[in-house]
Amino acid sequence: MITQAESGLSVGDYNDLVSGNYPYKYKVLARKWNIGTPTELRTNSFGPTEGGKTKLFSAYYNGSTWGFAIGAPAGSFRVNTAIPPHVIWDSANSVFQRLYVDTSTGALKYANRAAGSNLSISALADAGTYNFPSGNQQTLYTDNESYTPSGPAYTSTPAIAGGWTLADLFNPANPNPTSFYRGNSFSPATAVVQTTFSSAVSNCYKVKITSRDWTGLSGTKYSSRMIRNFDIETTTDAVNWVTALQVRKETNWGPKESRYYDIPLGNYRGVRLKIKNTNGSANIEIGKVQFVTRTSTTVNSVEYLAGTSWDYVFYAYRDFSKNSWNLRYLRRTGSMGSTFTDYNTGIYFQRPILSMDGCYNSTANEHVLAINMVETGSVVYKAEGAKAVPYVSQKSSTYTIKFSPQASGNPLVPSWLNPVDIVNPASSYKNREGVGINFINGMYMLTLRSYDANEYNLGTTVVSADNGTSQVFYSGYTSYKLYTSKDGVFWSNGYKIPTVYIGNLGVTPSIGWGAKPFLVGNEIQAHFHANFVDNKGYNSIIGFKFASSVMTGTYLTPTDITDEILEYSVDKSEFFSSSITLDNTSGAFTNHAVINDSSVAYLEHYHGIQRGPGDDVYILIGKTLVESISKIKSLDSSLVSITSRDLLALATDYTISEDAYYANSQRVFYDNYSDVTDSGYGGLAHTAKHKGALTAENGFLQSPDNVQCIAFSTFATDFRDFLVENWTYSHQGDKYGFIFKALDPKNYFFFEIEDIATANTVTCKLYYKRKNSYTLLNTWASVSLSDTQYRRYYSCFAGRFLFMTGTDFVLPGSDIRSFDLIPINSSSFYPDIGSIGFEITNVNVSEDTYTDENGVPATLPPGQVM
Amino acid sequence: MTVLMTNLRVSDASLPLTVYDACRIGFAFAGLHDVVRENIISGTGTNPFGTVLDVVDYVLEGDYTGSAFSTTYSSDLSGTEDNVTVNQASASGSDGHTYSHPFLSYFPIPPASKYKVSYRLLRMSNDPSTLTLLNASLFVNGLLRGSTSFTRIVGGLAVDFNPGESFIYGSGSNQFTPFMTEFAEWFTIDPGESPIGGINRLLEGRYINFYVRFDGSVYLFRARNRSSVKTYALDDIESESFVISKDNRVIKTHIRVLGAYVYDDYKDEALSNQYGYRFVEYNNPYLMSVAECRKEAERYVRYSNESSLSASIDVNFLPTLEPEDRITVDGVDYVINGYSVDYTQPQATANISLRGYGYE
């Protein structure tokens, strides 16, 4: 029943409508539904010196005028981490403010200009500076695989006879490892090949060994001739040699395959290989041996800015020491500059952010960040030569986080991740980038640049008519996608925006940043800065706009088709549908702007009464999409017949998922290790033993005395954020703890509790175990823990691990231990998802002797697209 | 030494996905963002409930208003601790057990926020006697704040979130439990499938239906008691005959619903006395509790009785009527299946298709 309140009518009008005392009338209004092909937008407002072919761009629209900003070239930053400036509208001062990060100082700078003026870094003097908190400048190490970066002369020392030539082996001028080092007979049992330099090669920390190119030859044979067991020795004085690494059982080399071997960081005068004759081959063949050095650069670790309003500027801060991305924001508490207050949202991601944008919803009083970030999957394998190499699979996913304000002056409080678009990490040909978001017409609109191409559609070369340059575009399946949501939580499928033709470049240009949607009048516009220079030598701001349509909530004045209706009927059961016959004698519907057979029309059906001349009362009874149009012509008449169906058709027919879509509920598990099967094994039904004779007896998971035990829960294997409680009874001298984010039995985090000999006190340690080697991350000594506090609480959330203890029915109070993941200095990524389990060591973890020669390698390279 | 461990309780930070939420996901996927719900219960205040629900897995949602447990925080949110108390109650009131539990401490609770408390039965066995653990998780603005468990269940549950305890001072308002409150373990849409395919898979075996209302919102509903919104006398009917049909073949009097682990029956003795004993068994692996199975069985029985009676009338169109409205025709209650209207200005004659009304 449509109630009086829902009808929007007054009580009197509503009562008259349902009274049945007046003649009936109906009214049908038509609007345009679909957005159609976007129209190109282009400006030539920026001179050739302003930013070059930069990717940095930001726009803001204050309701009447645009503000634009072009940022600095990306060279000062790491690839993909150049910070786009953000332009926001300062309504208090009626100026646009441009925010950007100074690449040399790491400070946030801002400038302003009155509405109607464009902004650019070179054209506008800075009006103020906000210095981010200290520590935002970080040292980044870059590998240099040159043999001798500083170019010292080398000498080689053949250590064995037989006509071997070492020149090519260490020759930096011969980088192609097609040259090789050959011995016709391998003798003696241990051979040494070495080279020394005239001066030290500094900052060496790896040795790279590359096999020769035997492509076209018998691969198996040449693979077996590659070194298998060898020691790497280094020297700092070209006299004394020190063993840096012992390597054993290296097999399955592919042609021109490079492998890296870590050595202590140092300044070396030489490197040599001591080769053990245990590979069964008379010949040894090596392509090339190189030192890998590293160079350090200072980079800014503020990687993304997203101004959601004049008062709030969110930014993503990369902590290189922890490999985490921390979401923070600046809140303006006065005028610009020194009155910014820096807040930590408390959110740390262990996976890289790829793009970020934000907006403010004044109705709900919430800031919404859209974050396009790496989606790490499980370990997958990729063939490299004859070897299957594990990778942490990686794609991009897009989420929103809603931030709600507290009382004035207190930090915003986040929601958790609301998925918008998750790209399956196993997909090799899909990805998303450049997120943009805005709140328009009561709806969140989010855009992503979408790669849905496969290998046959990649790499179309298009020559620009603007300047004659060639560029490669991902044609065919590359487009922008538009996602909508009313609440920022539940999102629509990505609606592929029809290809935007910019000049004759063909498709959406390759840009690094998203096309943030704006409401301009009745149209949706999206602007971005093209990564090309037009025929005038200018950088162009380009973009596209949609015509007004119901789909995007931008309405034009509807067309009233009531007077042309000859026959009209509606049907309402599972669907609301209508059948209308229109009089087209006048030709009004021959090329009608809305009712035509080349687009979709949207009808609003009103039912009403006529109380008197000009005194009509209507109530909306349905909204439909036109599904079919028939034109019926005869000698004396011209009719157009249309049928339409309500918006449920969007869910039944017009939206089809391209990919498998999956959402799961909160997972809640419990295990009391009770053997309900009475079989002696049922108590371990949800626990997978990996090591040690764990048993489940009398409702307890038990370990034998002084034996290392490892077990994993089989409830799920993909926990990222979790809350775990268990009851543990231990004794002084016991060492045990909690495993989380386990990729496999040799790679996981381990929180160890050592019940030391002091009463009511334990020592806690956090390790990361990689390839069976435990790295101590943190130690907490003298943690108070009485014998009655047998409850253990472990949680991981927003990149933080939390440990608490407590007794039954008593708040786990004073023994909270909290720390951020991952507090270690490493250039490696750690998994942020995995299984949970328990480890009872009762021995020092360094004494762990479990080995598996065919195990996971020492490093798990992230981000390899499979 | 020997280390003993037990009572492992694990929850992740995903939002509890009710059937209602899962439907919202599916419809939002198609761009239909307005989904209208009805509630089992709703109320205002800190402790408005006492209703014993017929499901054991459910959510309670509402608005929290008050002063958070702390009003000042450093920019680095860490090291604080808070808790919320959840009361377990029987139909006659609290049984006196109050359980405290840890909550994630990183984030304060905003003074105005949306909360959602999920209550889920932890099922570790098909032995009903072991189904004795109930997990409660609190989400504030979509963020998991904590989780705890009750070790026993006292009859039916009337559990609510009481924000007036301990460190959280304030009150709840606009609290509700939607009709589609039971949990969907997952929601999927296959490649090449429309969202309605996923929704139908989700709703399979549950008597939940939906249509798009006048304003474009999706109305999800379950048959239930409702008031008659319109009464027609025989004089109001414009056609020459008022056709009423009764098809006794579709009536079932005893239905057993087999859930994932459990099953239950619903028998209508009065109906059985009228039409004889008619048993049927349905398999619905999505149902996780005895109460859900019993409720679905009851809905099947009632619907079979409703659909056995059908009628059709021609009347002047009342534009405010919608499908599933209860109306009264010649003293008998019906439910509107649908209508069709032919307009000839200034006439609008509707043919309304009806089925029986199966509730008291």
C-alpha cells in the first residue's frame, strides 16, 4: 500500500485520490536513461613548460568554475608514487586551493587563486607550507646490477688449467651472457675462478650468477653443466678471501637464468667461486658473474593525497622500514599552513596502495576514501625455465573506507574495507588503476580505469594526429568503468563507459590518475590530464562528459507523452510492465529525442484524478524502462507501440557478471578439541598437525614434553584481520605461541610466549619465519601473566597485532601488548593473509632443525603478474 | 613440559552477511540501491527488546548516541582498551549472566554511529547437544570491535546490545532486526549470470519474495500477519461475476524441512482435519538451525493453504494498492498477487488477481 506519506500528497489530496469520487487521469513522462557515448572535452590552457608530459593532475569544480592543477614531473618520486596535487574549493575565501607535496622538502604546499583561474605549480607562487611530521623522508635502496659501477679495472685469475678464459665471465663490457666459460675437463675436484678489481666496489650485497644462453642447444645437457655446489668468497684487499656464502644443490637452471645470492653488505675488491665437482659433469659452464650493488636515494614517503573537503586532506604515508602504508590525514583547524593537525587513522596496510581518491558526503557527514591497492593472493607458481618458481600473486582491488567524525577535535573513526571491485589475482589480463570518487546527486560515483584486454588486444599502436607521435594503447577492452553506491558499502557492477575518443587517438589515453567525476549542471564530467602533447606543443587537459540521464541521476526536464497516447495499460505482479500505443501522425516520434529505437527511454507512470479544470492530483505508481518499440504505418495512420518493464529488469536481464563474484559473511569458528566421533581422531578434526605428536584428549590440544609441535587450523586459510581467543595452560619453562598469516609451514608470523622462571611473568617475542629461519621482530620482557590468566587473545587488524590475556569473566586488563606490523627493516614484502595455528617450541627456535630441500625459496617476489 | 590448549574461538573482520545484506549486494550489483526491508522487531532505547525470536542466528542493528568512552585521543591511536557488555536473556528476562570480553582497542566509538551486533550459533557437530556456543560480535560503523561467546543457551533468545554498560555510555535508538536476519554464509554470482541468479540461489528454499515498488525501490518481504488495507463489497465489483476457485490439490498439512545439519517439522492439525494428512519433505541446505527449518516449514504450509484459494475481481483502480497487500472482498480476506489496468480516460478498470490469506 502506498501510504499518504510515501505518496508525497497532502492528506486531502490523498484522500480525494483514493475516494473514487473523481474521474481518473493518467500521465506518462519520458526521460533518457542511458548515458550514451561520452563527449570529448579538451582545453589547451597549459603552456609547454608547465609540467612537461606529466601525469600529475587534479581538478575541482565549485559549482560554477573549474580549478585545475598540474603537478611536477614524476621523476622525483618512485615510479607510480608521484603525488597528484589536489585542488579543493575554499568557500570561506572564494578561492581554489591547490595542495601538493614539494618533492625536495617533503612538505605539503598550497597555493590559491580565485575562481576562474587555472592553477599550476610553475605559474603560481606558494602561499604556504605545511611540514609533514619528521621521518617522512626515507632512504630507498635501488639495486644496481652493473659489474663495477665506478669502473675500476679488473683482473682475472684463472685458477685451473685447461684453456679456460675468465675474461668474459666477469667482463662488464659484455653484458650478454651468451659468452661462457668452458673447461674441457674438470679437474681438480674443487676449482676456483676469481677476479679482483683495482679499487673496491662499494655497497655490494648480492652476487648475481647467470647461466649462458644455450637456446637451441640441448637444454638438459647444458643445464647440468651449470654450477651446482659452490662457495662464494669475497675479498676486501685482493689478498685475503672470506667465505660469504655456501650454496648447495642448485639445479634446474634455464638458459640465461639469473639467480641472486646474498652476501654481507660490504666494499669488495674481488669475488670468486669455489666450485665443487659434484654435478657429475666434466664441463662447467657459466654465463656471467656480477656483483649487485645498491645505491641509496632519499624519497618522500607521502605517496598519495586525497583532499575530501577544504578541512581534510588524507594522505598515504609509506613507512619503508616496515613496508606498510599508513593512512593519515591533515585537518585544518584554522587558516592554511601551520594550523594543520596531523592525525593517524590507525590503519596500516601491508600491501601497496596504487591510487587513492576521496570525497565528502555532507548528508551523512562522512569522508569516504576510495583506495585502489594490491590484492595479494596465495602463493602461485610460474615456470621460469625448467623451474617452477613461487610468487605471491598480485592484482589490484578497490575498496572504500568511510570515516565518521567524533566530537569536535577528535580523530575520525574508520569503517573497514568495503569492496568495490576485486580482481582475481589469478587473472592474467585484468587490472584496475586510477580510482576517482565523488558524491553526486545523493550517490557515490567511482571511476576506475579498467584493463580487461587479453593478449590479442594489447599493444595497438596509434599515431597521434596532434603531433605525429606514436603511442601504444590497450585498445578493445580498456575503458573507464563507473561504479555507483548509495551508502559507500554496497556497490554496483562496473558499468563500462563507452570508449572516449580523444581526437583520433582512439581510446582513453594512458594516464596514471583517475577521472574524478563531477556534476556540472545536469551533466557528469570527468577530467584528466593526458600524457601527451598536442599539436601546439601544449599539454592538454582532456576528459569526457555524459549527457544527462536518469542512470547517473542527472535529470533533464521530462517529455510528457500523455497527449499522444492512444492505448495504455499496465500490469503489476512480479514486474510492473506497461504497453503504450502512441499516435505518430504528426511524426513526433519519428526522430524523437527520448522515445526512439536507438536508445533506452525511462518512463514514469502517474495515476491521478481530475477534481476540476486544471486541478489534477497524481501519484507515481511505477518506473519502467522501454524494452521494445514498434512502428506501425498504414495509409491513414502512423503508430508507435512501446512496451516497458520496471527496474527489476536491470537485475534479471541487463546486468550480467563478467567474472565470478563472491562475498562471504563474517566467519566464526570454535574448536574445543572434543572427540565427538569417539574415534580417537575426531578431536583434531579441525587441526592439521605439521610437526610433533600433538593429540586432542579430554578437550585439550596437548603437546608431548619438550618436543616442538606445529599445527594449523583448517577452518580457513586466508585470514587477514581476525580476533582469536583460546585458553592455554602452561608451566614455567614452557615456550609456545600463536601462528598467523601462514603461507605454508615454513613461512609465517609467530608470537611466542615464554613462561620464564619468574612467577607471574612471561617474555613475549614476535618472529617472522621465512624458509624455516626465524627473524626476531620484537621482544617484550616481563609481561605480567599469572597462572589464572589462562585466556589468550590474539588479534590482527589494520596491520597491527594485539595480544591480551585475562581470566575468566574478568576484563583482560593490564597485559595488553600492541604493535604494528611489520617492524623490521626489509625491502621484502610479507604476506598479509594466511592461516592461523599454534606452535609449541619448548626449544629455542634457532634450534629448529626441520628442513625441506624442495621448499619455498628464500624470497617470495611480490607483484609478479601471472 | 606439556602445554594444554582449548576453546579456540576465531572470527574474522568481515561484515556479518544476513540474507537481507546479501540481497542488497545482489541488487546493488545491478544498480538497484534502494532495498526496503521490514523488521521482526524494532524499538528505541537502551534495552527495548524482550521478544523471543524464532531464529537463533540474527543481527541487531541500530543507532548509538552518546559520549564515547573517551573523548580525547592522541594522534597515534594505541594502547587503550574498552569493552562492551552483552546480556543473555531468556524470554522472562535476563538470566543474570553477564559476559565481558575484549574489544579491539585501536579506534574510539564515535558519539553518533551505527552499530550492528551479530549472534551466531557455533556448530561443530550434527549432535544438537553440542550446539551450545553462541558468538556475539559487535560492529560499529562497519568495523569489528570485538567478539565473545556464550557457553549455553537458555531457551529462546532475546539478546540485545546494551550500550549503557561499562566504558560505553549512551543509548541505542532505531534498533531493528530485519525479517531476513538469518545469515548467508556466502553470496555468489557466476560469470555470465545475472544478479537475480545469485539472489534466487540465496533465497532458494526460503519463502522470501520481492518486487520493485512505485518509487523504484526493491521490496523484500516474507508472508506474515498484516492488516487489511481495503474492503470491497460485492457492489464494488464491476464484472458480472466474481470468480473464486479452490484447488485442494496444492494443500499440504505436514511439511518437514531438511536443513544443512538439522531438520524440523510443522504440522497444521486443523488443516489436516479438513483436508487429510498430506506430508511433503523439502531439502534446503541453506538452513542452519532447527528454528529456521520449523519456520520455513510453517511458511510452506501456510502458503500452500493460501495458494489453494484464488479469486479475480474487476474494480475501479485504486492506485495505492500494491502486490502482497491484504484486502477484504465480500467479507473474505485475500492477498493481492497482481493486477492489470486498462486505461480509457477517464476510466481505469483494474483486474486484480487474488489468493487466500493464510494468517489469523
